[in-house]
Amino acid sequence: MAAIDKKILEILVCPVTKSPLRYDKSANELISDQAGLAFPIRDGIPVMLIEEARELAETEKKKK
């Protein structure tokens, strides 16, 4: 599981809220805290489809 390129992370935004994403290395996902969604990274490619995202559990949501 390779880390995502920081330049890619700077460019990508949540397709729902257009807010920045954070990388969760342990789950290999891009997290949208505003939308409460986690987008998977498969074979090094972020899958930014809403129907492929999973909802974050309350315990996973970042405290503001």
C-alpha cells in the first residue's frame, strides 16, 4: 500500500462538498470530513465516485 502523492491530495476535493480531503493511511482512503464520507484508493487510484464511498461512523469523524 503506497502513500498517495501529496500533489494529488492538494488537487483532489470532495465531489459532494468541494472541500479538501485528508488521507487515512491505515484504511487507504481519502476522507471528506464535511461530507462524512471515505473514498477508497484502489491500485493507487482514488475512486471519487459517491456510490463507491462509505459513510464514516461517528467514531471516525474528525472533531472540529
